[in-house]
Amino acid sequence: MKPFLTIITTLTLAITAQVMANPNIKDSLVRVNSTQQRWNTSQPWDKLAPSSRGALGVLLENKHILTTAEMAANSTYIELENADSTRTLPATVVAIDYESNLALLAPGNGNAESFFSALQPLALGKPAKIGDQVDVWQLEDNGMPLITKATIQGADIVSSFTRGHYFLTYEAKGSMQSATSSFALPVIQDGKLLGMLSSYNSKDQIIDIIAPEIIAAFLADAADDDYQGFPSLGIGITNTVDPNFRLWLKLPEDMGGLYITSVRKRSAAEKAGILKGDVLLAIEDKVIGRRGYYDNEKYGRLFWSHLIRGGHQVGDEIKITLLRDGEKKEITAELTRSGKKLIPNHMHDQAPNYLVKGGFIFQELSATYLEAFGSDWRSKAPLNLLDAFINPEDYEEGRNKLVFLSATIPTPATTGYERIRNFIIAKVNGQEIADIASLIKAFETPDADGLHTIEFTDGQPKIVYLDANTSDTIDAKLLQRGIPALSRQ
């Protein structure tokens, strides 16, 4: 899927300037202050220094506060604060969805009745139309409320927080001022909550707004205190634009469709019998074009993924039309959550699994590790790890996760191997490595000569040897020098 899918209908509309808001908007706004602490990718037993973020949340029914997942991810403490900064209250996370970038908070220990006594909840409004005007609410440090008038220009399927997950997003035009607590902001239409601002491009004055359909599905899922998350079909796709490719697929000129390049293990697609090499023609009778778009009655051309994640829940059954070997085929799929990925797209609120052995540091690969190489990680991260991330199906056989050697601490046990890093592990002591748990188990049985044999799938050398007694001695010293634990699984 492309990182940004453009389907905007452009209109020539006047943009109103930012104005001072009616102070009554403070009755439904709550400041959200979060202390966050992420795990250290290079030292997975440790965390990075804590950081703070401030944003706005909107009060809903039952004293619940809606904000973005960015505000609650990796949080060690979340506090609610009223608009005038005269009252505070600890908060807990009721539900969080890193993919759609939404979080629902509730009051923690404290006098919640006093905190919420002067506040009024907002109801979730109806979807907007292109050309509608909306209000983006902000608060200054001194409690002064601001409203930015913006105009809805189009709808798109956008990834706002977790890379690779795309959801319906309004794109509005409006000139916003920088204000305190502007990390996440509510967007209002006709006195009701339309959506949450997820990003703002100051150069182009484009405001991205998480659409009400996505918020409604999130809130409905969270209502029973057993949050499941948005469903997934579990396929990889590519377009069918190339005429020679279409000829090979036996696709008529009047037929669109997407070629299915992969089917994730234990996914809804695999359970329904979808195969690699099938062509996806339609979902629920919505015909999908050769570039992956379909006609949506509200928003025009939208990417096909909205048919899965925009109007369905886990457990729903959908009708899928495929082309297989030149013949149409209809199947029914029961939607599930994404099957477990070999390489996770994120590690928010999850401690990474690792093992330190004799000075070698082993980890399970994730997108979070790759992104630690910087904003241009796609060109700076190790090529072998990038290949595994892009083509995980080539590495899945016999694996639950992809274990690799992330770094080498110079010790007597690793002499000569100091520069070895970012190699993918195939076997240890003759045992295939499926995850960190299996790696730990494999290191329990060195060979008769007291050596551990580590085999890599790539890099040079292909095999390294680790003296078992020496590595055990080094492990004890590393614990004495401050590593709190040699493994996590």
C-alpha cells in the first residue's frame, strides 16, 4: 500500500481566519497531560528518559475522555486538567487503538465528581460533506479558548500514527495558530464532535481529521470493556494496471481488481480460502478498480481497505468476489483481527523480548527497531533486516518472530566478534530458532566440547562459536554491572 493515497476532490472555497471562541467551549474540553517512556531499542532491558506531552481531550458520556493514541502510548502517568488549570485528576486508559490513533480515558483515583461537576459532555455527530465548515478547538496556556474555522475539502485513507494502518480521514483547509495543548484537538460541527485532529501541515494549511465513522466504531468496541480492535482481511496486494500483467491474469479490459501477493497465516483470508495469486474484484458488491479504489456514495473514490475497516467489526461476515484462474469465484470471509505478524508494525506499551549471552545481544525484530535508525530509516537500516520487513513471507517458515543479533558487547567471550551485528539467527546448537523463548532454550545445551554454535542466515561469518563456561561467567558479571535481567520472553 502506498504511504499516502490521494483521492481528494478539490473545491474552490473561502477560508475564514482564526477567531476567538465562545468561552462556553471550555465546558467540554479537558487538558490531557501525559508522561511517556519508551523502551531503548539498543539496550532492550532499559527505558529511555521520560518525556511529557500535552493535548486536549473531549468529554463524552460516562465521564470518558476521547483523545489520540499518541497521547496515551507508552505512558507511565496520565493526568486530566480542566481548562482553567484549577483542578487535576489522574486518568486511566479504558481503550487504546494505535492503528486508528484513538484513546479513551476514564478518571482514576480522585474526586471525579468535583472535577466533572461543571463540564458538559459532547455527543458524536454525523459524517460531514465536502464543503462543510467545521471548528477546531484549542486552548491557550491562560485558558483562553480559540476556534479555527476550516472547510472540508475531501476524504482520504490515511495512516496517522502507526505506519501501515490506514483509516478514513477528512482533509480540511484552515489556518491554525500555534497554541498550548495542540498535540491532539477536537473538531466540532453543529455543536457535536465531528472528529479528532491527527495532524496539521502549516505550509499547506491542511488539517487531517479522524472521521466520525472511525470514532463511532472505536467507541462501540470499547463499550463492553473488552476492546478487540479493527478487523483485517490479512492480504498483501498490488495493482493490475500493467497490460501484460492483466493479460497473464486473464483480466478483461472492463474488469478492475487487485492481485493478491500474500495471505497472512491464521488470517481471515486464509481461513476463507483466499489464495496467493487470486485477484480481488469486489467486496460486498463494491467493485474495486485496478488501482484499488471503489466508489463510495458519501466521499467519492476511496481505497478498498475502508470496506474492511470503515464499516465492519471483528466477527462480521463479508462477501468477496475473486478471479481465480480466469474464473469468478464468490466466498464468505469472517473478519478477524490481524494475524500475528512475524515483524510487528509497532511495540507501543510492549517491552521487547531479548537475550544477552556472553556479550551477544539478541532481539526480535520490529518496525520500532528499524525506525530507531532515523527519519530516513528505509535507507539507513541494515539491508537484510529491511528485506525481512518488506518480504516477511520469505522468512516465516519455522518462525514466530525474527530473531537477530542486534549488537555485541566486547567481552572475553566475544573476542574477534565485536563488529558482528544485525545478523538473522537460523540455528543455535543445531536447534531452529522460532523466537527468543526457543533461543533461550537452545542455549541450555552446548555441544560435548562446551561450545555454543550460532548459525546465521546471512552475513560473514556464517557460524560463530561461544564458549559456554566463559559466557556464563560473563553473564554473571554483566548482572553485577547493572543489567537488571539477561532475558525477557
